[in-house]
Amino acid sequence: MERRAQPFGVGCFRLFGQMIKMLNITVMLGGPSAEREVSLRSGAAAAGALRSLGHQVAEVDPKDGKFNLPGETDAVFLALHGTYGEDGTVQEQLEKLGVPYTGCDAEASRIAFDKVLTKQRCIEAGIPTAKFLVVDSDKTPWPMGWQPPVVVKPVRQGSSVGLQFVERVADWNGALREAFRYDSQLLAEEKIVGRETTVGILDGEALPIVEVRPKSGPYDYHNKYTPDCTEYFCPAPFDDATTKRIQEAALGAFHAIGGRDYARVDVMVREVGQASSLSGQARCLSHYEPIILEVNTLPGMTETSLLPKAAAAAGLSYAELCQRMVDLALRRNEKLKMKNSKFRERGIHAASTRESKAGVDFSAHPAGAGVEAG
């Protein structure tokens, strides 16, 4: 049975036993990136869910990287993907406006969107990631000592845009030319053979793992967005110890880039065999090793996207997930207001003390006039 928000008093409604304040929420969707069409779908789904909860929802499409927010906006729900939306640009703009928004801040977004910076942060934190090489020219020769298969991808793109799989050395330069259509710098990394998974992070906790199994070929743009091309298993069928390792690696990557509120971490899981001897008989023991691919700070939010699948497995409906994202943004904003208020109070007190010592009547000055916070 579908659960619905019930009106309760003026400006409030009751959702799943909790009082929720009706808000004016602006959903930002579309944008100027190569992932525009996916973003439009994410934004439409989120806007519909938030309206179903009783919120007043406006939709804003910064198609050219410019926008005007409705004056009464309480919070911005970011459903943008790719450049501009996930690289820290729109986050910086919203921070200048002083408007609370969902998801990671500008710096974490910038780091996560850059696959090289993400890998560097993971390496510094001791989080396992695939061997990689940065490529700056389509004339770059095949890396010495490497063996195919190799994955080539733009450093600053998402949703598998520009992703190339190189199965033969002869295909190397063609793959570089194709990938360079989407960015001025590429990442080449060893292709991890194993099980493809993704881990949603929500409010500092790992959600159930989703395993991705394309029916044919790799999990590329086609298999990701074409219906019935891929099977999804959530929770993924791993034993408890392996599940914990995968989730801990994902959380480690999330913290390494400075993430907050939520994200989705893509993880390859490869089986590692070890020779062992038991009672004089040789045998092979194996375990699963998680390898971090990347961190998505604004993951897909269609109702069939991977983060909503993980949330559903944890008992959260799509509408509840959207509400939780807004709640996290507003909670953080309230903490910031309280912190700034304390700084202002300290500044006023310090100014009052200085002026009293100087023989100035502080009461003649407007409260806090000319005093900067922090």
C-alpha cells in the first residue's frame, strides 16, 4: 500500500509519524552538461516526489549556467549531473547566495568530479584503487609494461560519458581520440575483472550494496540507460564479511574526498585466490577485494536509479529519500546559523568591552553595527 503525507495544521504535514514543515523547494535540473537528459529525468522524479509530500516545488533549468531562484526558496534540491552541476560550480554559486542546497559542498564536489584527484585522495587514505595513468595527448603511446584490457575515460565526466574499453593494443589510439572528445585530459586504468557494485552513502552510513550485471557487454552508457539491458541485485549476494569490507572501502573513499550528506561510490570487487595447506592437503582459498572506481556526489535520482534502489532496500521510499536529503541540507544550515550567531555575539561583546574601556557609550551604536562574523 502506498503511504501518503497527511495534512496536519497550517504549513505542516505528518509523514510516517513525523511532523514535516511544508517548504518552498527549488529543484535544479537539466543544466549545460553532456548528462543533461539524465538530469532532467532525475529532477522531474524528485520534484514529483517532493510535491507528493505537500511541498511547494519550483523547477529551474540552468541551461546556460545561469539561473534565478524564486525569492521564497527555503532549499535547493540539486538534481544536476556532470559538468557545472557536480564539479563544484553551482555549489559555489549557491554558497554565495547563502541558500542551503542538497549534497556535498563545492570543494568535495570538485575533488570527486576529478577522477585523478579522487584517486590521489584514496591512495593517501590507504583506500584501494586501480593502477592508473594520466593521458594528455591522443598521441600518447601504449604504457610500457601494461597489458590489455585497459579502461580509458575522461577525467572530468560522469554517467559513463566517453568511456572506452581497450581490449587490444591496436585499439589504444582510437580509444584516446574518442575519449578526448569529452575532456582535455584522460585517465587510463587497468580493467578490474570482477563483480561490479555500487554503494550508496546517506547521512554517514553505507546503504545496502547494489550489484550490477549487464546482460551483454560492459556497464557502459547504453547498458546503464536502456531498459532491460542490465540486472540489479540489492542487497548484493556477498557474505557478511565481504559486505562489510566493500561498505568500509566506499565510506573510506567518501570521507577521503570530504563528502557530506550523501553520494554513491562505485566499487569493483575482484576475487583473490591464495594457496593454502590444510591437514597436508593443498587447496586454494579465495576472498573478495574491493577496488574503488569513483565517487558520484550527485548520483542519478530517477526512481529506478541505483541510489534509490539501495535506499529502498534499507526501507526508505523514494519520497522519504528525497525528504531526507532536504532535511540534511536544512539541518546543516541551522547549525551554520547558530555558529554565526555565536560569532556575532562574541564580536559585539568584544566591541562593547573595547569601547567601554575607551570611554565610548556603546548603547548609542546599533547592535552589532560594523561587526563582522567570524
